[in-house]
Amino acid sequence: MGVLAFFAALLAVVMSFGRWHETGSPVWLAVSIALLILTLAGSLFGRGK
């Protein structure tokens, strides 16, 4: 995962957390957590490529 992709994914996580805070919908919370997990997994397991 490149540096630009990592920061773009973090921006998407922060934006989805903000949407969850505005709406209070559990769907946005689930999306936020899923994006965070995918971002962390991509940064940890994508280093060799």
C-alpha cells in the first residue's frame, strides 16, 4: 500500500466516522470500523509489494 493510498484510506475512515457522528446510524459505524480494519491490514500485509 502506497503512502498516498494509506492517507486516502485514513481520510475515508475519518469522513465515515464524521458521518456516523452526525447521523448516529450503526451502519456508518460498521463502515468506519470496516474501513479502518482494511486500511490497517493493507498497510501491514502490503509492505512486500
